[in-house]
Amino acid sequence: MSFNTQTTGVYPIAPTPFLPDGSVDYDSLDRLIDFYRECGSTGVTILGIMGEAAKLEAEEARTIARRVIDRAGIPVVVGVSAPGFAAMRTLARDAMEFGAAGVMVAPAPHLRTDEQILAYFEQAVDSIGADTPWALQDYPLTLTVQMSVPVIAEIMRRHPSCVMLKEEDWPGLEKISALRKMIDDEKLRRFSILTANGGLFLDFEAGRGSDGAMTGYAFPDMLVELHRLHENGEKDAAHDLFDAHLPLIRYEQQPGVGLAVRKHVLRRRGLIAHDGLRRPGPKVSAAAQEEIAYLLTRLARKDARAAL
């Protein structure tokens, strides 16, 4: 499955569905992956922060990776970030043997200096193998690691196996523009840039040089349509679609409770059976459920997919 420096499109971040007892809900996982493929997603990303990867046992992560890769029919990127390189190496090796298109690596939260960041990724690439295609996750809001444009550029120069930047700094528009200018000026090789932040800035990121989205908004089918509109140059139609969904996108981005909200919407859409997070994790309150229902009702006036 193709995953390289030219990759474009939409790679939804998949949550990990759980049963009420906290075990993995594999039937819901199958249904979710089928939906991603059927709605036109380019690929899918699993075992990221949204996938609650840190709460999974190693064998659970391995089982999920194999099951999704066997079923998806589209490229699968597997998050392999871990506190230690041994676990990262094992999951990356297994994922690639199962047929993953590539892996995703985030900086460890303790990194503070440019030198520490560069040294970390030297060791990470040595661990997963220099022939393994990987995406660099830039997410300082959650990971607390600030990677400047020069540091990202240096990582790209040192590691040809890094084929993609998952850019979710906030604000990140100027960072995308700066990196694309370096590429256009032939000061940096080409690599794919997919953006996240729950989709909050997808209305302008395409114009700055983004190649698509790698995020977990509960309407991935809308993300696919939005990407198509951007590709076709239908700017006003793209903004109209985005504007209709923005209140729900914003609601999903609440720190702490955002994933619970997203899972709740996915459950209401019939894509997963239960919306619970694995402990520890928040629940969607009765008041929040009423607000979500109201947002969906308003959204349904402009997008029938929200008529649940």
C-alpha cells in the first residue's frame, strides 16, 4: 500500500472502540474500518493518541494492527510511539510484517532542546529501521515538545525514510507555508504534509500547502468531500461545507473530554456500539449529550449526514 512523499488525501485517525467491561470491541472496529474505506478515505491511521494507544496492552495493540491491516483494503499507518525504543521497535516490525503502509512516531514528552529532539529521532529511526516509511507527528499542544521549522527541516534532511509530517501545531498555518517555501526553493526535499487539530483549520490549510487531513473528526466522509472540493478549486463550496461543521468540530476539540464527545457522535452514527473510553477517562454528561444533539440537529439542516 502506497505511503510516500507524494501522499495526499484523507487518513482518518481511528479511535479504539471498547465494550462496557473495557475490553476491545472488535466488531465495532471492523464496522468503523469498513466505513472509512467505503466513504472514500485514502487510508487510515490507528493506535495514535485518539486510539488510546497508551492504555492498550502490547498484545492488544498487535492484534488491532493485524486485524485492521488485514481488513482495511486501504493504506494503514500504525502509531508506534512508546516510552522506550524496544516497544517501538517491536510494534513497528510487527506492523510492517503485517502489511502496514508505514508507521507514525511522535517525540517523547520530556524532550526540550533541539539537540535532544534530533538525537531522539536518530535513535527512533535506528530502532524501527531506516527502510521503514514513517510520519513525524508535530503536536506540541499535547506532547509539550516544540519543534521549530529548522528542526523539522533537519529531521527531514537526516532521515529520507520520513515521508510525511503530521502537522498539528497551533497556530500551524505559517509553519506549513515556511516548510513549503523551503521545498519550492529547493532547500528541502519534498515530503507529504497532512494536518490534524481535529480539523479546526482545514478551511485554510490546503491553501498553505497541506496535502490533506490526518485527523479524527466524527464525520470522515465530510473530510473526504472537503478534500475533493479543495482539489477541484471549489473554494467557496469548501468553506460552506466547513462552516456548517465548524460548531461540532469546535465542540469536539475541548481538552480532556474531546475524545469522549467524538466517540459519542460515532456511536450516534451507528459506527461503534459503545462510546466509553478505557479507564481512566471522562464520560459525556447528560448536559453535553443534549448540546451534541442540538448541534447535530442544526448541522442536519445543511448536511443530511447529521440527521441521526
